[in-house]
Amino acid sequence: MTQEEEDVVIATLSDYLDGTLPAAKKTEVEARLGTDEDYQRILGEIKEMRKPDEISAVLKARVAPAEDFNDKVENEIHTRSAGRFFARKTFGDRVPFSALLVIAVLGLAVIGYILWSSQTGSLKMDKRGGETKGSAEIVPKP
């Protein structure tokens, strides 16, 4: 039996134990359980993993997870995967987007003010006809 076939059997038997299989599929699985040793072996493994004491303990614990539950899970996955998943947070993840946007707008406003108020790279238009300051002195009009 290939790994893909075994995965399908595991999913089917898991649904069988949960009682979520349609009636036709359920009778087919029950028939295969009577004859197929692979089905019986996999069903035994699934039942072994599903011990009633452990499941009932999980069901009894209906407490909301701690506030740092997500961070603990991310750190555990990061540790076990050697950094392949949930890599350390970048600057954009640590600082809210709105704060970055405000800083960018303020920076652009400061740059615009500096260009507007400078004499050499002025953005102001001369009142004499749309020419910038000093352009009439550089290129005389005929």
C-alpha cells in the first residue's frame, strides 16, 4: 500500500470512527474491515491514538487559551522548524501600518516645505509670468 493510499484509508477510517461517513460508504468500510488486514491494522493504530481518557480530558478543559497562546505556538513552531516557519518578525510586522503611513506623510511634507522655501531648488512660481526666480536673469528675453 502506497503512502497516498494509506492516507486515504486513514481519513476514511477516522471519519468512520467519528460517525460522519454516509451509509453506503460505512457499509463498504465495514466490509473491508472484515477482510483487509491493512484496514484492521490502521484502525487499531487510530484507536490506540484515540484513548478515551485523553479525549475526555481535552473536552473537559473548556477554558479559553491564555493571551500569549498564539505567541507560544509560533515560537514552538519556529524552534522545531529551525526558522523555516514563523520567522522572526520584520519591522513592518512590529510597527503598525498607520504609524508608518503617518511618518511617510510627515516626511514628504518636510521635504516639500524644504524645496518650497529654498532659493536654489524653489518650487515657487515667479509672479512675472510663471517663470521661476532667477530664470529671467540666466536667459534674457529678446
